[in-house]
Amino acid sequence: MRPELENSKFICRPSVPVPLRKSALLATAVALGLALASPALYAQETPSLEEMWEMIQAQQDQIEALQDQNAALLRQVQEARAREEAEAAAEAAEAEAFAEVIVEGDEMNMPPTITPVPEPEADGEWNMNIYGHAMLDMGYQANQSDPDWFDVMRPTKLPSFENEYGDDGSWYSSVRQSRLGVKTAVPTRYGDLKTMFEFELFGVGADAGQTTFRLRHAWGELGQFGAGQTWSTFMDIDVFPNSIEYWGPNGMIFYRNIQARWTPWSTDSGSRFAIALEQPGGSGDEGLLSELDLLNGVQGDFELPDLAAHYRLVGDWGHFQAAGILREIRWVDTAPDQFDFSGDELGWGLNLSTNINLGRHVFRGSLTYGEGIQNYFNDAAADIGIALREDRPELPIEGEAIPVLGLVAFLDLNWSDRWTSTVGYSLQDNDLPDLASPTSFERGQYALANLLYHPVPNVLLGPELQWAKRDNYGPFSSDDFKVQFSAKWNFNYLISGN
């Protein structure tokens, strides 16, 4: 293409049609005739017919040359337009391949920062799910429990001696089960990038008894890898029954732990194998030595993470899960005296759990046994106790991982779309060592039954009867009975886009 044609636009006239050639010849002949007839030419020599014919032929050759040139120009214009369209398409694709630019400035008119946003590398829609519920719990407690746990049923929080928490009987109200969460999913070349961020209002630890924000989940997954805080790999959340009591069965493995998880095998139905490194922890019961101040300098020393794994099989009948855990529990004695109570124990456990579909109804159950795994239980007791060592007279005591048995058996009865019931029982039994205190928690039992009404989707109303019992290592035991009514209002909104 000629330089002057590049990046230019042309308006080209069509080439001369064949029928017009004869008209052009006739017009040329007429023009020549008029020229011959013109007075100004009388003085010139009149051309012969042969010369006139040569002149007509020259005019025809000129016209055909112009037609060829016009056709060549038209082809060049079409080729230029095609190249421009191809270049524009390539520039558009290149622009999409580059990152977008987000300009963010603050309220103080500071210079904006430019943050590259990578292009999604897989087709599909992203989505954001905003969910949660507002919930009222209200009821009457027949006996007594730790006032920091007034609105839940926990055997470990029942009195360890007579009237430990005052008089029997109290009315309670709470909105601490209310919850707010956000889940997202964004497609990438490695699969969906999933996140979960969830809070509730149930204070624990230093905030025990308070209505305050508490982190439940801070979790992310991409492909086979996940990290953050969520349900322990050792637990099965689907064992939790359809109840309105917040804390749940005391013999259930229930722990939201900080972890890094790998799931090398999974299916669309939910079957999977997963393995995780989880945050270690534990507690000890000083037993009869608690009043002697011998163990004041002993503190936990967790050098290795807990190793947890589970295999889950899902079918139309329900699911079965087998989970295991291994953990090192270490402690060091920092007191400057002649005794060194430092030591370590191997904690281990096996948790078998299932859901079995019985028509419209569901059986939920689990059986757990291990040593030194109490902090993974829903109603955690001490992991380490104090035992006698008769073969070591210079230091006749040592720390010992406490064996524990957990049992959960519940039946969710779905009478209709509006009416449901749940009934069930749970047990946690700890085999305490010789030097346990008479007030040490040894066994806890838990049971409930309810009738719940769902007038419309996302609304739940109903009463529940709850019972729990605590057995100490000594002869004392205590129990509690509650009648609870709850109103739960769920919300769930999904936002999606490309």
C-alpha cells in the first residue's frame, strides 16, 4: 500500500459498467464533431477518419485504465479496513488481558493509590451470600448453674458442691445466638476461591456471659487447600441435632479450630478425605495437689501442631465419617525449686459419626474414644490429670492423659414442612486418675426434646425441654432442668455477577 493510503479512509466511486462504455465512445465522437464544427478550428487541418478512430481508441484505453486503477484502490481500501478491524480486535483483547485499575483516595485528599486487579482466569459467575439470623431465647431454669452460662445447658457448668451458685430457679432471656455471616465464591483457573467470615453475639473466655461479637469462622479455600478458622477436621458438624439449645450435646466433638487443611480427594456428592494441621491446646486438673501450690510453675508447652484427618462417605442413605487425631501435650515446670514436674503425653482419638435417613426423619449419632482430647469436645473437661507413681519415690506423681468416651444419639422427626421435633441423649465419661479431687468433673449427661413450628420459610418458633446432670469424682452430683422458648428469624441474600 502506498504511504498516503495508510490509516486513511476513502470514498471510492464504483467502476464504470460495461454498458456505459458505448455511451462514452458516443460522447467522445460527439465532442470531436463539435470540435470540428467549432469556428476556432476552421483554420486548423481537419483530422482524417483514421486519426479520429485512433483518438477514440486512446480515450477507451484511458477509461479502462481508470477503471483498473479504481478497482485497485477499492481493494486497497477494503484491505486497510480489514487490517484496522483486526488491529482493533487485538487491542481490545490485549486491554482485557491487562489488569483493571482501581483508584482509591482517602477523605484527606491524599494521592490515590493504584491497585491492579487481576483478570479472572476462568469463566463463570462470582457470588456473595449474606446470611444469618436474629434469635430470642427465653425460659425458666429449675435449679442452678454458672451465671456466666445462664442461657445454655452444660454439665461442666453445673454446681460441683451444694448451692455453689446460690438459690435454685431463675428466669432468663438472651439474643446471644444471633448471627451474621458472609460467604463468597470467585471462579479461577484452579477452581472456585471460597471464603467464609462469620460472627455471633455469644461471649466466651474473658467475655463469658456477655452479649458481644465473637468470631466463628474466618476461612478460605482454593482447590484442595484451605486455611483459617473453621470446624475441626476431627469433628462432624452434621451430628448436631435440630435443637434450639445453643451449646448442644456434651458428648459431641465440636470445635472451631485454626488450621491448614488439605483435601486430596473429594466427590461432588460430598465424599472426601481430608488431613489438617491444627492449633494445639489443652488443660490440666491439679486434683488433690491444687491446694499444695506444688504445680504453680507448671505451664503448657505446645511445640507441635495437632494432626487430624477424616474419611467421609456420602450416599442416598446418608453419610458415615471416620476421623482420627494425634497430638503431643507438653508442659514445663518453671518454679525454682527441687522438683521438676515437666513432662509430656501423647493424645489420640477416634471419632465415628453418621447421619442415617429414615424416610423424612434423620438419625444423628457419634461414638468417640481417646486420651487427652477433651478440649475437642463440645463441653470440654481437663485433658491431663495427676496420677501416682509408686515406682518413683523421689517424685511419686506425674501428668497423665485422661481417657474419655463420648456418645451422641438424636432423632430429628420432620412431621411436615411446618412441624418438626427432636429427641435425644448425649454422654461424656472421663476416667479420672487417682489424685483427682472429689469435686473434679467426671461424667456429664445431656438430653432434650422439642416441638418446633415453621409458619413460613426462615421463621422458627417453639418450646424445648432440656436436662443435664453432672457427676463428680467424689459422691456429689447435680442436675438441672430448663424450659426454653425460642423465636428465630433467618435471612439469606445471594448476589452474583460475571
